[in-house]
Amino acid sequence: MTISESELLAGVPDGLLIGGSWQPASDGATLDVLDPATGETAKTVASASVQDGLAALDAACDAFPGWAATPARQRAEILRRAFDLLQQRAEQFALLMTIEMGKPLAEARAEVSYGGEFLRWFSESAAHVQGRYGANPEGTGRMIVTHHPVGPCYLITPWNFPLAMATRKIAPALAAGCTVVIKPAELTPLTTSYFAQLLTDAGLPAGVVNVVTTASPGPMSESIIADPRLRKLSFTGSTPVGRRLLAQAADGVLRTSMELGGNAPFLVFEDADLDKAVEGAMTAKFRNIGQACTAANRFLVHASVVGEFTDRLTARVTNLVMGRGTEPGVTIGPLIDDKAVAKTSHLVQDALDRGATVRAGGTAVDGPGSFFRATVLADVGAGSALLREEIFGPVVAIVPFADEDEAVALANDTEYGLVSYVFTESLARSQRMVERLHTGMMGVNVGAVSNAAAPFGGWKQSGLGREGGDEGIHEYLQTKYTLTPDPFV
């Protein structure tokens, strides 16, 4: 169904979803959501207070006993109806994400498909949670192991994938029998509110999912996390914020899932198929305008092929079309805001000061909008901030290496360990990389690894726990062991 931007935005709830009803903030506060391609306000929504956050937790706690007792098949059917509704409303969700986040419409459509898969996957997982039963080793009794919903959950999602990050957290929580309070990022809250309305349309009972949009996330989150009724915290965002949340969660010994920052290495060995490598680089770097924790950060290329790889990649990058994501032919949109532009400019300038050379882009674009040109930097020197920090922008940083040992050392020289990308035609080398690279995920000759059926998560300071796959639902379950007497005695 074709819908105009104004019609779509008018249909997005502008309140807080608490206990099944949309309502204004208790103090009347509001939050302006900007279109990063124009700098103009797309919609004004309620900005929750601490009181509103606790009211949302009240609703989640009240709804928990009933939802936990709901048969798994019924929970699964609601998630499946939500998946079907999302397919029907795919164009609306794609357009909404392009408006509030800036990604090109084609990429937004791809996110709708990706985000929907979490609904489908966990609808299929809900009825398959299994325990075990058997005699203990001594033969004196029977051991029963069961799994139970952990309880009310607080979910904090980032701005870069407004739909997929919501479905990736909400779907397993609901499948497990948990209720939730979700706080979307203040930069992109519209998609979450629109999705919450879809869940209501799919038949989700009141209070099972509650949405609190806010311009003051710190105080509200702290009050919710400190409440002893909360039993689970799931956060996707930066490592520094994750550390603070973990410290807050420690007092209540909360179950936590943390999907934090990344500094992904992209290794191109001398035997790589350069066509595959360049194609993979375009996906791994420029998907979502480089604003992804899985984005390739450091391009480590063997010295024998670094010149050809750089030339080929530069040619592809210079053909990217920048503009508002709703415009035909646009392949790269704006960064999320002016702060992101300033950070990217600083990182590029630091690399240039240390001897890097610009092969493409390298500068911001005058407004309106928050645009930065797609950039390729060659010969990025050791110590450059680009190699230490998560870039979150459309910047390729190329570093040559001499041999496999040096490549591995460079790749592992980071506090992060989310994902790595390896391009080689050697099966033996790819297997060695599985053993040697310190990341929770790895792609071999591919530029994207995310899948609802796979466990998403990192090592080191890239996080704790896993989202997706068989592992995902267990993040929202707690295990009980029961011993009974031997029934034959």
C-alpha cells in the first residue's frame, strides 16, 4: 500500500505505551524526532519521566503472571501474527526508518525482512523449550530440569537499527513468557512505537510490552534498574554506557545481555578473490552508512594486493550516490546527527595528521542534513584513532600487512571482539582464523553475518550473552533443578 510521509507519521503513536494504553508523559514533556537528512522535525512524541518509567514497570509486573502462564503455543501464535502483519506493513516500516534514521529505502526494506525473521524464529522457538528428566548417578532419585521465564525485563535499544533491535529483544522475551519495558533511543523512537502498536493489533495482551520514549534516559533507566522487581536487563549500545549499566545492574544481581561496541577487522590475504573482497567490503563497511557495530573498521590487506584492492574499492566508493534515503538512486544517506559528523571528521583528520592519504571523500557536506562523504584512507598509521575507536561512519581505513602472523596480531590488538571478516581462498587458512581471531562472530568471504537463526554476540568488551539462534531464548529463561525420591523404592 502506498502511503505519504505525512499520513505515515500521523499514524505513529506519539505517547507512552503503559498498561495497554497510549498516554502523554505525566509532566507533559515532549521530544522532537528529527529527520537527519533535512534537520527538520519529523514528529514530536512524549518524553517519559522517572515516574512514567516506574509506571511502565508496574504494568509489566502486573501482566507477568498471566503472560508467563499463557501456553507457549498461544505466545507463538501471537508472534507469528505479528510477523504476518509486519510483512503486510513492510513499506510503511521501511519508509518510517528512512525518515527517522536516514538509511536508504532499499536498506530499510532489508531491515524489515531481517527484523521480521526474529518474530518468525522465536515464534517457532516458543513451544520448543525443553527440560530433562532422568535418574541421578547414584540411582537414589530422579532429576528434573525445567526452564522458567526470568521475569519482567528492561530492554534498551540503539538508534541504528530501529526495528531489528526491537524485534531481536522483544521476540525472545515474549516467547519465553517474559513481559518487558522497552526504551528506544531518543533519536529513533518512532519505529518502536509503531511496532508496539502492531503487536497490539496482533493480539498481545495489555501490559506485556510497554514503551517509554524519553529525552532523559539516564535517570529513568537508573530508577527502573534499581527496582527489585526487575529481573533482566538487555542493552545494545556503546561499551562505555554498557559498563555503567552493568555497574547499576550489579546491586540487583540482574540477568544481563550486553551487545556493545565493535572494532571489526577485515582481512584480505594474498590469495583472496578480490572481486569477492571488494564486494564484501562494500557490504561490511557501507551498510547502514557504516553505522553498525558489525561494520568493518580496520581493513588489513596483504602488501602484495593492497594497491589493487584499494584501487578497486575506491572506484566503487566514488560511485556511491549520497542523498536523502527516499530519493531514487540514493545508496548512502546521512549520519544520524551533527555530532556523528563531527566525530567522523575528527577521526579522519587524526589519521591524515599521522600520514594517511585520502583516496576518496574525506570531508563533511554542508547542510541541511548530517552528511559525510564516503571515504577511503590508505596507509593509515599505527596509533591512529581510526584503528582504536569504533568509527560508526562511512570511512575505510586501510593498513597493509606482511604475513599471517602480523595480520592476526593487528586484528586482535583491540579491546573489542564482536566480529571479523576474512577473505582467502585457502580452506586451511580460514580454519586457522577460526581458532586465532578473538571475535564472537566471523565471516569467511562474506561481508554480512547476521541471521536470526545464529547467536549474535561478542567476546571481550564487545558484550555478554547472545541474541538470536537457539541461544537467544535462553537469555530470558532461568533454570530449576528438582530432585525427587526414587519412584520405585
